[in-house]
Amino acid sequence: MTVKSETSEIDRRQFLYRSLAAASVAGAAPLRPETLAAIEDPPASIELRGGELTAIVGDNSASGEHRTGYNGVWSLRHASSTRNLFVPAVAGLNLEHIVTGEHLDDSKTFFEPRNAPMTLRPIDRSEVELHQPPTPTYQVESWTRFKITPPYYLDMEFRCRAHQPLFPRGYLTLFWASYINAPSDKSIYFQGGLEGQKPPLWTQFCTQFHNDQSTVRHRDDDFVMSFPEGGREALFKNLSRFRFDRPFFYGNFDDLIWLVMFDRASGIRFTHSPSGGGVNADLQTTNPAWDFQFLIPEPEIGKDYRFRIRTALRPACSREEILREVEKWPAAE
């Protein structure tokens, strides 16, 4: 009886939010904050549908098999597939770390975005926003919008603001993890190569171990993130000899590809782990993490910093078609 009651309450809240979003679209009027505030208990997650995709976007609370501490896209499915792209118990496009070089050995602070409160609200029937108020340690506030655009795009727009001067090493980095659900190919692919190598080549990147040469910088990225001597290892501490030339990567998932495109190269870093998402016991393999970072040198207090990405979960295609996807996105915005 308890399970049915909890499920009914979640469904009720989802219905209220969907009704508000639908009314907003039908009446061509934006949802007002005071209207949303009238609902005392916003839902932990909201389902979005569009074209060939179905996504569940949620906060960092637990719900069913989804574990507490993971936010962003709880599930992303293509109509042709029976599987969630992301490990069901965790998430993709999950805001994982706020990094300043300090407080790395306190696990609660190391994973502060997992633990600090978040609020989910709809923008309309295809778009939602996650808001995280200033976090306890780093005092960084953020807003993340997710939107489905047919036929197979999931867009993300991130904005953050530092409220206190807590950056003694001169940088702020935000780190996102996407835990991929046991793909047979754990690699990501991008255009780049070794330092000094020209022209850029299609590069396959699959690290051997967690925290092993895990972060790929842009060809022109020479910023040094400093850390205290010793301390815990981390993916963002370990740099690869590879560099990327264009701000996108893709990976293979069953008969699909997941393409991740960034609206800039500056400040973006790619990160990989072959086992960051744990183990899939049924398929007897590990779940890789296809991650990225957003580096802000010398952040200013009260200033908004932002970037956008477009992801495409689509049937497998040629690299020529991947490049056409990359090239047409800015022109379409």
C-alpha cells in the first residue's frame, strides 16, 4: 500500500506540473514563479518526449531504482532501442563536482552538487530547469536547462554564478559525469591527436584505468589547475597526451551513437573513465563514464558564466554525417 500511495503522489505532482506547462504553451504565456511556487512539493523528476526521444530529467533525490546523489538526465531512450543510454541507478549529464583545488579529501564536499539541494521546474512541455542555490562550501549557484528538440536532440544550457571569493588557486571548474549503460565499445571519438600532431585525425580515446590519463584538453588549452601535494586522485587531475581540435565527441551504443557537441572550445575538457559507472553484472562488463568539464579561470563574483551543448542520440551513421550534425547546429540556433 505504501508503494502505491507514494507512486500516486508522484503521479499527482507530475500531472500538476504538466498541466501548468501545457497551459503555458496553449496560452503562449510563460510560467510565472508565483504560479509554480503554489505547488508545495515539486516533483523529483519530469518526463520529456519529442521526436524519437524520451528523457527523464530529475534532481539529486532517490526514486525507485534511481539512487540519491545523481541529477540531470536519469534516463534517455531512443525509440528504436529497449535500453536506457545511462546506467539506470545513476544518470547522465550529472553535475558531479565543483572544483577549486581545495577540499578534495572530504567526500561530501568533493561531490557537493550531489548533496546540495536542487529544485526542478518545467519551462514548457519539452523543457525543464534544475536550479541549485549557492552550495554550502563553494557558494556556487547554478541553473541547468534541458530541452528535447526533434528528431533526436537533447539540448543542455548551463549557467552558474559564484557568490563568494573562494578560489585561492585562481580557477573554478564544473564537472559533469555521464554513466553509460554497458556499451560494447567503451571509447569516445573526436578530432584531434597528440600534441604537435597535424592535421587533426579521428582519435579513439579509451583509458585503461580510472584516473589514468583521463582528461583531454583543447589544442590551445594551457591552463594549469593546481592542487595541494598528495590528496585523493581524481579524473580531472590526470591529463592525456591527446588534444582535441573541435569541441565535440561521440560514442557508440548498440545500434546508436551519442554525439555531444559544445558551443565553444574555450574552457571545455573531455574526460573518460572505463569503469566510472560501476559494473553491469548481467552483461559482465563495466559501465564507462563519458564526462566533460567547464573551466573558468579567475572567476568574478556575481558574474554569470554559461555554455550550451547539443547531444544527439541517433541511429549509427558515417563520420561524414557526424560532421554535418556538428556543422549545422550553430547555424540552426
